[in-house]
Amino acid sequence: MGLTLSWLSVMILIPLAGLFLKSLELSPEQFWNILSSRRTLNALRVSFGLAFAAACINLVMGSIIVWALVRYRFPGRRLFDAIVDVPFALPTAVAGVALTALFAEKGWLGAPLAALGIKVAFTPVGIFVAMIFIGIPFVVRTVQPVLQDLDPEIEEAAGSLGANRWQTITRVILPSLAPALLTGLALAFARAVGEYGSVIFIAGNLPNVSEIAPLLIVIRLSEFRYADATAIAVVMLVVSFVVILAVNRLQRWAQSRVPAR
């Protein structure tokens, strides 16, 4: 216990405490002026708004991917299962360059989308795509082991008792998967909020349009405005912690409603 707490303190608690102490150099008025500036508010809105939207998309699509990988046998299943981990292993800068080339106006996907009037690269849509890319493995790998442990005979038993497919999904499968789904949602959200490398290449980085909060922090540091950067970082930390705490509370509530098997 002592070793664990000491290691957590050195690696996590002390750096976070230093972050808060640095922000105390600002008066409340200065702190509020930094956070209430138009550029800061827009950067936070882009980061948190798109991260939450990407996490929700990953929650839905990741659940579909997990279902296909676990419940079906098809040629190339192991290959697709391995492909899910590519965003884990791929350097974020490489992912950003690849996505930019793919969704640029002359890219393989960007060209047909541009013909439809949809521009992805160098817009907030590009940020959204990058966040989906880096977040999908968190949902898949969190839900997959839980679904593997869920005996298909439970579904057959529900069917034999007169439940249709929709009732089986909503009353049998989803309650069992809910804690894992919420965990995957929280992990994907946290990963997307703090993402930097894969986003800045495809974002365009226009202030008040497609500038993310991590990039604004880097800009303030390059301007030697360390207190400003710290204030933005503190807000990101607090909001992320509150969101993850709320998701964890929902996870515990969902676990308490899962019937014992």
C-alpha cells in the first residue's frame, strides 16, 4: 500500500498539485479574464464538445464492432480484431498526417466528399474524425471481454420465455454491458479531450474555429505566458474529472442493477 501510494503521489498527485499551485499566481480576476476570453471559450467548446460527440459515436459503432467480432465467425475476423488496436500502436503524428492526406480535398475520401460540398480536412469535422479514430479502441477493448463472458444461453432462455429480440437486447444484454459501455465512453472521451498529435494536422488550427484547447496551451507556453496556460489546463483537468466522476457514478449504478447470474 505504501509503495502504491508513493508511486501514485510522485507520478500523478504531485504534478497535479504543482499545476494548481502555479494557477494561484493569478488573481481571481485574472483567472476569470483568461477563461472568459473568446478564444479560450471557443477552444474549450471545440475540445469538449467534439470529444463528447466522438465518444458517443464510438460507443454506438464500437458496440456494433464488438458484437460482430464476438458473436460471428467470418473470414478475416482475427485480422479485423487486430486492426482495432492500430490507433493504440500508431504514433499520433503519423495518424494525423494519414488522416489529413486521406480527407484532403484531393484525397481518396476527401475528393468525393468535396464533390458533395463536404469539407473535412482543416475544419472542425476533421477534428471530429481524428477523435473518433483514436477513441474507438477504448470502447471495443473495454466491452469485448464482458460480451465474451456473457453466455448466449441467457438470450436463448429469454427467447424461450417469450421475449422478442428487442426485449432481449434492452432487458438482458444491455443491462449486463452497461458498466463496460460507460467505462468505454469515459475512456474514449478522456482520450479525445487530451489528444494533440493526430488533431493538429487535420484541424486547420484557426482561432475561434478549429483550435483545440491543448494547442492553445502550447501556444501560451511558447509565448511564455505560463500562468495563462496553467489556467486553461486547470479548467480542462477539473471538467474532465467531473465528467469521468459522473460516468463512474453511473457505472456503479448500472452495476447495482445487473441481476446476479
